[in-house]
Amino acid sequence: MSKRAAQLARPFEIPGTLCSVAALGSGHIHDTFLAEYEHRGKRTRFVHQRLNTRIFRDPAGLMQNVVRVTEHLRSALRARGSAEVERRCLRVIHCADGRPFHVDAEEGVWRTTGYVERAHSVDSVDRPERAGEAARAFGAFAADLADLDPAEVLETLPGFHALEGRIAALEEAARADPRGRAAGVGPELRQLRAARATVARELDARSFARAPRRVVHNDCKINNVLFDDASGEGICVIDLDTVMEGTLLCDFGDLVRSAAGPAPEDEPDLSRVRFDLALFRALARGYRAGVGSLLTPTERRLLAIAGPALTLENAARFLTDHLRGDVYFRIHRPEHNLDRCRAQLRLLDHMLASLDAADRIVDEIPD
């Protein structure tokens, strides 16, 4: 065990001795580790994360958000007599000085949460039941935050889901072309621009500008919900860094983007990328069940276009990062972000071709 690993827990209020530490998860942004401690003969696991402060430039504000949100969620769970609150909401571990984060000697910012035992995440969905359960969990998450005033939550990533801002950033990256990659992505740029026009027309027609602003997750990928190992129930929503003001369109749309098809978001074999209406039906039903009566008529009209809108946004983000030299998303192979972009564009094509069918599915779900 490295000296650095052995020092991880010292600032945090974790009793006992560190026994082991290993890398955890497949996240794009932070460095995440699973650590096990022994205290009085009992072993307990915790998650340590080194925050990416190049992206999240206000770690104190970020952690203020996470504490505020988790306290609100835990109160909501207790109020309705929910079982196993510790497994259904992340628990932030504070330092001895009372702060929910620690700055090490190298100016690395660390945080610690409890580890949710007997649960797991998935990166893609292979059956409707799993999709529906993930959607129900995210819908319930939104419902539990419905009475939290957005003014009490900081904006951790300004413009995170501003589609036009993402498109503008892409166009600027293509013009500047800092890595000389623009000439190789002409087809992707043309496809993305055409899809943008289609999505913009649909958002306007469905009155997106009138969608309520709420405290929402903003990053509802399928791997941000934990499933109980035994029952398969979606028990805990994780990765709370982007919880801030936004719209339910963005939450449901990212869920559809990441869970309404069998292929992962970086699938290089585009023949495997498709939009599965059976999975979409399960997602729509599950989300409606979880969110309850929260949805307004405007929000309901937006559900079918939510997936295409967020898929377009992410295609733009991946292509922008490719053009800039892969400075935001962690890559694991050459042209990884370009593979991600192409997979998103193929998925977007299928979604737009199925938009009428998706609308009918939404209309069939009873209030």
C-alpha cells in the first residue's frame, strides 16, 4: 500500500486502520477509490474521491451543495419511514475540522462518502425491467427535491445544459482547430448541424421555454443509480456534483440517452447502436411512477424529445473535446471522444426517426 493511500483517511472522521484501497468505477472526471478500514474487528468500506478542480473550480461550493442535497434527501426518506436510509442516500464524511472535504499537501481536494454495500451499477441496460427501475429511482429523486428552493443550491457548472451554448462552443473549437482535427470531422459536423435544426424546432413547438426550473440531478446516466444486488431495486442515486437548478427534460433526456439502447455511449461498432422503443416505454413508465404528480403538462409534452435533445448535446460535447485535444473527458484509446460522438449521432438518428412513436408511448401512460 502506498504512503499516499495510507494517508487518505487521516483528515476524515473514520475510526480504525486502513486495510486496502483500490480504484473504483468508470467515471470520466474524478479519481475514485474504494477503501476498507478495520475498527474493533469490524471492516467498513468508504469511497475516497480526488476532485477534478480543473472542471469544478469551486470545491467548497460544490461540497456545500452535496451536503445540502444529501441532508434534504435523507430528511425526505426518514419522513416517509423509508428503510435503510444509509443505503438509499449517500452519506458525506466530514473532516475533524468540520469541513466536508480535505486539501492535501499537493493541493489535491478530497472527499469521502460511505460505500453502499450489496449494490452495483451498470453502464448499459439489457432489459426493460432494469430500465424502468432506474427511471423510477431518478423520478423519485426529483420528487424528493421538489420542495428544495433552487436559490439554496449553487450552480456548480454554469451553462451545463445550455444546448445553444454547447453548439457555439463546438463551432468555436472547429474554427480554432487547436489540434488540426477539424478536417477529419466534416461529416460529423454536418450531421450535428442538421440535427440541431430539427431538435430546436421540436423544443420550440413543445414550449420548452416554459418548462419549470427545479433542483434536478442534471446527469442522469444509467450508471449513476445503484441497484440492490438481491432485488434489483434502484436504491440510491449517486454522482451529485451537478445537482443544481435545471429542468426535468435534462434528467429524463440523459436517462433515455444512456439507457434506451443496448450499446454503451462509446460503442465503436455503429451497427450495434439503436434506439429501443421497449426500453423507452419502460423508462417513461418508470419515471412517471417515480416522479408522481410533479410533472406539468409542458414537461409531459417534452418527454419524447428529451432523449434527442440530450443526445445532441452530448454529441456536441464529445466532438468539442475531440477537437480541443481531449481535455475534459477521460479517454482510454485514440479518438475515443470521436467514437463517443459518432455513437451519439447514430443514436440520435434513430431517436428522431422514432419520435412519433415515442410521443404515442408517452400519451398512453395514465396520469
